[in-house]
Amino acid sequence: MGLSVPLAVDVLPFCDHISHPFTSLSRNKKGLIAASRSDGSIDVYDENDGYFLIHHVPPSVLTSVYAVCWVNRRLFATGGEGRVFEIDLALTQPKAILPLPGGLPCRSVVANGDSLVTGNDGGYINFISVASGSFELTSCLAKVEGRVLCLAADSKRHCVVAAGDSNGKVHIFDLKSGSTLVTYEVGHEESPKPTIVWTLAFVGSALFSGDSRGTVSVWDVEVGGIVSSFRSHAADVLALAVSMDNQSVFAAGADPVIHRFDLCQTENIAQWQPSGVIRGSQRDIRGLVFVQRGEAGDLRSFSGDMDHLLAVGNEARLQILPCPRSDFGDKPPVSRRGQKGFVLKVPPPICLPFWPLTVTPTLPLAVHFAQETFKSTDSTPARLCLMQHADYVSLYRLPPRPKRIFEVKKTPRYFLKLAHIQPKLGNHIRTCCISPCGKFIAYSDEIRSRVLKVEHPKSWKFNPNEPAPLTTLSRLAWVKAGRRGIQSRTSSTSSDADNTDSEDGHSLFLSLDQSSADLFVTNEVNSFDEQLLPRKRKAATAIGDHQTTDDQAVESSNIPSSCLMAFTPNSSCLVSVDEATMQITCRRLDSGVEMWRFTPGKEEGGIACPVHLLKMAQFCTENFKDECITLLTMACRDGRVLVHAFNDNSSKGQRHLFTCPKVADPVRPRHHPRPVSIALRVEEGDETVTACVTVLYTTGQIIEWAIPLQVVKPDADAEVVMVGSPQTDSWLDEFWQRHSTSWRKCMPRFHSMDYLPGGHVIILASRGFCLALDRREQIRDNDIQVAFLDRNWKGPDGCLNVFYRTKTMLQCTVLADRIAALRMDAKPAIANLPAPLLRKRFGT
């Protein structure tokens, strides 16, 4: 299959992202995995959705996280501040904070039924009740001499807690009486340095400990003595994991090997013995979780009959390691031929990418394009894109369209950096966007959102006799006029009626003041600016008459912090999603008037459903050429996709058209996969319009909804209504019905989806390649196999075609003249790693 449109692929390097090491790991019974990093951020993955990242707590929220813990669906964290935080995952903010007595920091927290047990460097062990939604400190146990570095709770008795300290001692406490049952001494007394106990785990009536000598010790809690000791590791043992049947224990640490210990059953004796190693990591492992066979979700390389381990640490990414069965204990022996065949069936380890696949708005797209600046015009196109980083935003100008598929390593291309926008030090960029015309930029940090105006040069064509074309950014500010924004929401008049030319109506006009960003100087007169230039002069005169300062004008333009932002296709309005309330707001850019606001459908329990994707398209019909309707599609985290429509020139607000229902998971009937990407196009007709909404889900399934619409004008303002029942695309339905099993088995996880011009071909992008899905071709049984064959394949073309291969691709977008692929360059990231991680395979 050949592409009907010869679009070249241009690769954008993404060099400055450095993943921070993980510090802890926790998993609940529903398959949610929480992992904290050394920079204070927390990532929450969902096993049922193919380990997509569903929540991300930015590092500026908690600043320091040493340990995380689940109690049912409630997530708790503790760190350098010596407090326990309950995290509101919907808002990615602390829901409650509980100070703890003792010294700083608090390094360990574990669940004990409906309670939490914490330990800090002051030697205090605190008992916290979280039953029935409570969150209060109930008791504090006796103080130990050293720092409490690890804790373990007996899951059967719920009244026994073990604590390991920095002096090489393991303390066993009775929570009912608060007394110390027994204290174990780890290590030799003649050693010049005390042994440090890093990790503990209860296994039935036994207690496992891992220490700084690289030794795994087994203690009998009932008898009160050591059972056995294994010098298994070359360095510190930092993590332990226990199987669900308490028959296997896994130990990992500063060396890259995971050692397994099995309970060997004989006639009258049961003892723990080493039973092998598991390799796959190269650096320190600080968190280890066992997942039983059958509980793993959407793992292509794992069968349902194999256990696996989740490991995190200095690798800075989540690792999934297979656990073959052991020959110890009461398991039947396996012959040599059977062992050889079984080894071949053991899948290789899986490492999630440094930039994980995500369905959370707090990790938005890393790059945004001004679509109209890539179209062919009489003058040289601007070709602008906005790159989002952790704490700043950069505006780039892309080079001309490449003549062929382009590889960065062969022919480096020049990307001109036009502007560098950085909020106050310490603020994290939540989201950003650039208008399709390239004249406006919006970004949001943790405090507020800002809109900037971009002044383009008169010509982008390079002239050696003239200075290089420069760009100027200025802050877009709306002058305050009483409570104009509230009036606009309740008034029935059009927003354009408020923009009449009047000498006294200065508050309705736009004023500009210089931004603090490091930008350049030029101006360009165009249609939008011609409308604003005379009004800026009037506004300046009126401001002086009424003694209004520039600071007051700037303050009135601040928008609350948003988790998602997008400009309308005609660049006249800004749509934002409030981070605290999940309300969606639309504001006009010329006046700052709030046109409408609404809250999407609520989840079970009355909580507003979080929105993580926004997509818009605009159309005009033959009967109402002057009335442009904007379609707004929103992907909710519960699996629904909402379709709304509104008129930019009307104050009636938005209108709900259709809700794409939740999709059933063929493997888990009760689970509904989440939308990963949305593609939107409009087929215009004489009287009716068909809106095509295509949704890519975490399971890899693609569904396209065709929604028939009609524009009516019952009064002065036009609006859109649905004139029929939406239908799904029959070709995609048949394709998924025939290839769903092989698709889930052979295909990787896709993170981007878009239409090629014409709408018949859909492109999908994964970490390693781009795939074209041509709906004009006939569906065959071997489509997936043919897609991966060599280019010299002489057989009939299929409907799938892998047309571009790369590494570490983060995003793929179809533009007017090219396909832009954003790729992470690993070499600069590796070069900026700390010396122990850069020069060694594992640190100590």
C-alpha cells in the first residue's frame, strides 16, 4: 500500500528531558501502581490500561517523596517535610496533610488494614487511622535509638509491626499494647560500621530483612530468633517482594540482580532456599512488587500463566520482569527437555519508555503546532511550533519541508529558536498551546494562566542586506471594568455588541504591555491587528483619564490555573479546563469576556469527570456562510468522549450534541479503556454536515463516529442540531472484529493518531514506527503480518503499512506540508546523568 499524499516526515529532537530515579513503589488490589521519584513527583499507572500513566503529581506539589502507600483507592505519601499527605488524584493536589511528631524526614509508610504506620528519623513510629474516610493520628509507639528506615506490617494479625533502624536493629511491636515484643541485632558486633536495615517483609510467621551487607535474613517471629541468612548480594539489599501464596520471596538492591527464595517442603521440615536469579535491570532497584499470574493487564509479551515483577529504581522507568516457575518445594520436577522448551517461552523483560504513554492532562503533548503557518502562501510561511518543557516554554521556527524522509543522525537540520518563556522560579508548566494563526500563545503554571501576543516580522524570507527577522512577545491584558465577566455570563446579548467604538468604552478594548520574557522587536500589520491598533490608542488615553495603572490591567487578565488549554480554529477564543473544578471556560481574546462555562458529565458519586483531551474543528455551511460553528470534543477519564458545539459570535453558550459511549474491553468485560487520542474532521454538504470523530483507546481499538448535523437559525444567531443517529464506521468495526486478537498481541501501544488529507487514511504512531491504516483497501486475514514485511514484498498490498521507523518517538502530528514526529534524543539525556549512573551499570 502506498500513501496517496507524499508527505515527508520531519523529526524534531527533544533533548533536555532527564528522567529522575524512582524512590518507592506501591500497588493496590485494583491494579493501580504508584511510583515516586527523587524530584518529588508521583506517577500512577494502570495495569488494566496497558500501563498507561493516568495521574501525575508534579514535583512542585510535594517537593520531596520518600514513600507511597495505598489504602484501597486512597493514596498516601510522606517525605522530607515529616508529614503524611493524602493525594487527591483528580486534582493532583494534597487532599489532607497530617504533621507527625519526631524528627525529619519521614522515610517509611505502610498500610495495616484500615490504618497507616509511619517512621521518621527521630525514631518515632506513629499509628494513623484512615478508616471510613478519616485521617488522624491515634497513637505514637516507643521511640527507638536510631533512624527508622523501613517498616513492615503483618497482614494476618494486623497488630504486629516490624521496624528496621540505622543501628542494625529490627524491632517487633505490638500495636494493641504499644510494647516491644522482641529486638533483633543484625550484623557483627566487631564491625566498625553498624549494619543498616533497609527493607522488611512479613511472610507468614517469618520476617525477611535486607541490609547493607547484601544479606537477606529470615527471622522466626513466634520463636524469636534467626532461621537462616543468605549472603546473596554484592551490595545493599533495598527492596523485598512476596508472592501471594507466601511461597516465594524476591530480593533486589544496589546490584542489578534479583534473587529468588522459595519455601522448600519436605516430609516434616519447611525451609527457605535460594532458587535462582532474575536479570534484566542494570542499576539500583529501590522498589519491587510481585504480580500474580492472571492479574497482569494488557502485557503483549506475557502470557496469563506467568507471574511477573514490577521494579523501579535508578533506571528511571518502570520495569516488568517475568518470573519463571521454580522447581523447589511441592512443585513437580521438570525434565531437561521441558526446561529447555520452557526457557524459550520466557518473554524478555519490558521497560516502559522514559517518557511513558499517558492519558493525564498534567503531562500534555510536548509540542504544539500553529497549523495555518505551515500552509503554502504567496510569502514564506512562518512554520511555528511551541515546545513545552518542565519549567519553561520555547517558540521555534521549523525549516522548510524536507524532500525525503529525514534522519537526525545523518543530516542535522536547523531549528530556529524565537522565544524563551519562563514563569517564576519553581513554578511548573501545566499546559500550553499556540493559536492556529501563530499570533497567540497561552501557558498555565500552578498559580495562573497567561496569554501572550506574538508579533511576526514583515517577512520570514532571509535577506543578507537586512537584519535577521526578529519576533516580539507581549502580554495580552484586558482592562478591568467592574464585573464585566460575570455580566457576560448572565447577559443574553452578543459579545460583539459590547465591542462598539466609544471613547468611554475603554474597558472593552485590548491593551498590551511588555512581557518579561527574553524576546525581540518587530511589528506586522494584518487584519487582526488593524482592528486592534486604533483601539489600543483609545485605551491608553482612557486609562490615563481614569487613573488606572498598567498593573491593574495586567492583573485583570490573569486566568485561573488550567490543566488543558486550546485555541479555537479561527484564533478568536481560548478554551481552558480549570484544574480545581474541571469546569470548561471559553473566553474571547479581543475583550477577555467569558462567553460560557460548563462542567462535563459527572462520574458515579457526583464528582466532576476529569477531562484529559481537547480537540476542535470549525465549519460553515452554504446557507449560512457568515456563521461559523466550532465543534468541541472532550475525552473524559472514565472512557466517554463528549461532543459539543458553539458559535464564536453568540452568547448562547455551548450545546451538547452527542456522547460517545464507553467501549468494552474484550479481555475484561467490566473494564472500560480510556481514550488516548482523538482525530476530528468535518465533511461539509449543501444543507447537512457530517462530523467524524475518531477515538483511539488504550486497548488499541479505533472507533469512528459519523454525526449528522445541520445549522439552523431560529433567531439572530445560528446554532447546530443533530438531525440523525450517529453511526460507527463499518470498515473499522469489521477490521477490529477480525484482527482484535492479533492486533493486541503483535502491535505496540500507540500514542498518536491523525487523519491524512482526504480522511480515508488514518496514521498511528507508537514509540518505534508510524503505521498507515487505509480504509480504501480490502481487509484480509494477513494484514498485520504483511505490514511488517520487507519493502520488497511482491504480494498484494494490505490495508496496513509501516511507512516510517524511528526510536523513542513521543508524538506524531499531520501538518499541511509534512508529518512532524517528535523524538527524544537519548544521548544528551545520558550525558547529563550523575557520574555514578553514567559510568557504572549500577550505583551503590
